[in-house]
Amino acid sequence: MPVLVMKFGGTSVATLDRIRRAAKRVGVEVAKGYDVIVIVSAMSGETNKLVGFVNETSPLYDAREYDAIVSSGENVTAGLMALTLQEMDVPARSWQGWQVPVRTTDAHSAARIEEIPTDNITAKFGEGMKVAVVAGFQGISPQGRITTLGRGGSDTTAVAFAAAFGAERCDIYTDVDGVYTTDPRVEAKARKLDKISFEEMLELASLGAKVLQTRSVELAMRYKVKLRVLSSFEEQSDSAGTLVCDEEEIMESNVVAGVAFSRDEAKLTLMSVADRPGIAATIFTALSEAGVNVDMIVQNISEEGRTDMTWSCPVDQVIRAEKAMQKAHEDGVINYQELVADKGVAKVSVVGIGMRSHTGVAAKMFKVLSDEGINIKVITTSEIKISVLIDRKYMELAVQALHDAFELDKAA
Ligand code: ADP
Ligand code: ASP
Ligand code: MG
């Protein structure tokens, strides 16, 4: 039997009624003759609630216990989905990650999937089971502890299962009807794309468009998984939603494909650090060991053997960064005058493979921001994206102004 993977995100399983709705969609695919693997997220709001419990209990938590706690939301929806399907006379069984087992690295709270053995579930399909419901977002480490794949990780579970089982397609059901030129919640004029290239989707995701987890796009690209994003709230045809595919499959595209943003960023500057060979390595090793995900980095010009080092990271990691730097200072490893944290910044990026062959995108972006009176604090670029750090209060304005200026509401 051909295998289909269907993933339902938090809002699509937020109530028993919605689970029934999702189960009906699964039933439609079963009736077409598929063996279906359903990946479920926790009910919307559940994971945030669990993360809140962890932070309140232990701000510098042990990531192994964080995973034990925040993975639990998916266990509930997996069982409920299996029961709902059984009530509809569809033979179904649920699996938690460790039961499959979804083998991952031991990088707790950001684990990577290493292997998904298929024998267990395949044997059940052989016995007449039609739907395997798997709790997304979770796995098991080599040490036998529960791991999670990072926020939004159920997308990655879904694509990894599609790759492991050679699924015909991986359908990601969510609360929007596809991938848009930017988050439709921030820009009402955002336009749904029928197709988007893996590379553009990868950049948009990694720059904050949470419609797909970055790692899921990476896996889909590597294993050639046919990946589709569509709404669980609308009637579906086979051409619904957005197909994430190879660049070659897209005939026309705009120079800029989309605008992404990441709201909760922080900018930290280590003032007057002794400038010597190895200083960057020392600083960023200490930050990485403290679990800080550094994004942008800027080193200022040195004067009299001292320099300023600036970086950005998620705002909820500022305490970790501060502690790590304090400790390095006390240990005499890093000599600096002051650590200044700006917790009120956001990152806004424009993305498009057209930038490889078109010049002037950066200049236009900076002009648009300047016309709106928005100051740019840090800039980074790559072949197909330009990102800036700005004051958070201007984020929506910046996204809308850029969407307008690059005419993303109009198809190429
Ligand atoms: P799920 O719970 O189904 O995984 P998410 O909340 O993780 O859903 O992702 C869907 C959300 O992603 C949408 O509601 C939308 O607000 C947001 N989003 C951000 N950027 C985009 C984009 N470019 N296209 C579509 N949705 C986007
Ligand atoms: N429930 C997890 C989260 O909110 C995983 C997911 O929904 O993809 O991050
Ligand atoms: Mg998600």
C-alpha cells in the first residue's frame, strides 16, 4: 500500500471537535487506499503552558527534564486521535516517540533525528491497521532519555517519517491555507504561493516564518520528500495549499519571494574587550557551552588593543549569556568592561533566489526602512537573503513597508 504522512498542528487538534474533523480527513485518505501515518502536535497552547511551568520552576533548567515535561502534550493528542479514528471504525494505533523508536541525538530541547526504524509500524500495517498515529516533536536519546526536536518540531517528525517510509507525500495541515509571501497575520495583503522552492522556504523558516520548522525543510530537500502545506479548516482538493519543491519546477518568481521576521531577539554588546587572537573563539565557545544560540555577530574596529563585540540571540537566552560572560570574567578568561543587553529588538529579512542575479535589493530595503524612519542596528546578508535588526516596536511597520515596496502582493 502507498504510504501518506499527514501532520496536524496545534490549532488543528485544539479541541475534541477539531480532532474529529482532522480524523475525518484521515478517513478520506484511508478510503483512497493509503496506509496513513498521522503526526500530531500538542493541543494549541499546551506546549507554551508546559514551557511556562519549567521556566517558573527552574530558570536555568536541566534540559533533560525540560524535554520530559514539554514532550507530554503530544502524548495526549496521539492517544485521542487514535481513539477518535477507532470510533469511526478506522483501525488505528498510537505511538509515542520512544516506542517507534524515533532515535535522536542527545542535544536536549534541540535534538536531531538520526534514525526511524520502520519495522514496528510496517508490521502493524501488515496486520490490517490503517493509521499509525505518532506523537510529534519527541524522540529518544542514545542514553534512553526522552528528547524534543525544538519548537515546531512536529513538522520535522512528519518529514522524517515521510522519508523513512518512502511516503508518496507529506501533507502539513495547519491554520493557514499555505505558505504566504509573509505572515498573513502581520500583512493582510500577503499572497499565498502555489509553489515555493526548498531553498527559499529554508531561509524563510530559519529567519522566523514558523509555518514550517527549518529542519523539516532541510530534511525534505535532502530526501526529496514531496512536501505540501495546507489548511485543516477548508475542504481540500489535490492541488490545494502550497507545494515546497525544487527551483526548476517553478516557472516565474519574484526577485524577493517573501519577508520573514523574528520578534523576540536581543542584541548584546561586550564593551571594551581585550583584542587578541582567539578572543572571538573564547567568547563564542563560552556562549555555545551555555546553550546560547548566537545569530548575527559584529566585531567593531579595535582601538588601543580593545574592541566591542556585538551579537544577537533569542531574548529568552539573555540570562544564560550574561551568566556565561560573568563567569568567564571572574575566571579571568575574558577581560571586558561591561555587557550591554538590548532586549527590545526584532529581525526582519527579505528572501529570494532572484537576488543571485539581481543587484540593488539591499539598497532598496535600506531606503524603504529609512523612509519609514526606522534605524538599522545590525545587518547581515547571504546569497539569497538580507536581514536587519531593528527596534521591535517597528517590526510590523517594516514588514508591511517592505512587502509593499517589493510588490509581493502581485505575482511575477
Ligand atoms: P501549527 O500549529 O499548525 O504547526 P504554526 O503556528 O506553527 O502552526 O504555523 C502556522 C502559522 O505560521 C500561521 O498561523 C502564520 O501566522 C505563521 N506564518 C508565519 N509566516 C508565514 C508565512 N510566510 N506563510 C504562512 N504562515 C506563516
Ligand atoms: N508542540 C510543539 C511546539 O509547540 C511541537 C509542534 O507543535 O510542532 O513547539
Ligand atoms: Mg508549527
